[in-house]
Amino acid sequence: MIEASCVILAGGKGERFGGKKQFLELFGKPLFMYPLEKALKLFEEVLLVLPKEDLSRVKVPRRVKLVEGGKERQDSVLNALLECNKDLVVIHDAVRPLAGEELFLKVVELENYDGKIVAIPVRDTVKEVMGDRVIRTLDRTKLWLSQTPQAFKRKVLLECHFKARNEGFYSTDDSALLERYGYRVGITMGSFLNLKVTYKEDLEILRLLAYNLKDE
């Protein structure tokens, strides 16, 4: 097993989705269980972040440490970091159930970086827009879409979270905190199948993908 802490983030309220999507079922199993089961196979310490009201009702294997989520994603990550006992920490969104084990194995190899992320290159033309007006077309050859899992030196990530909290700075991505405070972040190829469920349409796409992958 990898000597690292893996944090599965399932503390969201699902406001854009219209409900707590991490508990929606895919082939009879809640979405959060897919990455949780992978993490239990790979990592020495596994933490699951849940909304406060769900901590007592969700049943998980005994080795999983439950953590109360915060108001924002960044608050939830900080709560989990304070409970981690390993020097290397992996962060993953519970609503990315199709992330393969190989993605987790890639990011934990930090090499000479303080953190490493998986990401995929942008395939479509990207426009910068203000209101209903196109301002300019961006150079997509330099643009990548960030995914999870992401891995970090715990000491560095914790320091960045404390600094961000003191400044009132929030980001939807932990690696952005390292970038903000001058630390080195590496990148490795993610997967176009590593879909994040954000809207109801995503769930339908996920079901189709998962059904096809199940037969491979």
C-alpha cells in the first residue's frame, strides 16, 4: 500500500445539481463508494468528507475516517488535512467515480514537485466572453482542464490553506493555492473518461460510460 492519506470529498450540498449527487446510485452503489473502494485498495489512510448531517447515517468500512465537511470545498479539504497523518496527501472528488487506479498512481509520484495533478488538454476553441459579447479567442494549445486526483506534500498544502484562509482567498482547485504561493505543481495526463458529475446531464453520460466500461 502507498504510504499516503487519500481524502475523498463528498461534503457538497449539490446546489447546482439540485441535491447531494454524491449519494446518487450507479448500478446499485452510491457514487462516492467507487473512489472510496479504490482508495482503500491503494492507500494506508483513507478519509471521507461528508456533510455534518450525513456523518451518522452513512455506513463505510471501519478503516475509513469520517470528517465533517465545511461551507465550501476549500473548507472541507482543510478539515480533512488537519486529520491526516501522512506526509503525502491525495485529494479526489467523490463525484468522479470513473477515475482509474492508474490516475492515483501517477499523481503520487511527485518527483521534484510540491504537488501534481491530472488534467486533459482542451479540445474545443475557447472564447473569453463578457456578457453576450466575445472578447477574444484564447490559445487552446496552452490550456488544460484540471481534474482529480491531485497529490501534495501535506505540509505545503496545509501552509497554503492557512495562508488562503487568512487572506479570504478561495479556489475550486487545491493546486491553485500552491500556484498562488509560489510552489511547484506538476501535471500528468488525466482521462477524458474521468467525468465529474456537476449537472443532471452529466449523470446520464456517466451511466452510459460506466455501462460500456463494465463490459470491457
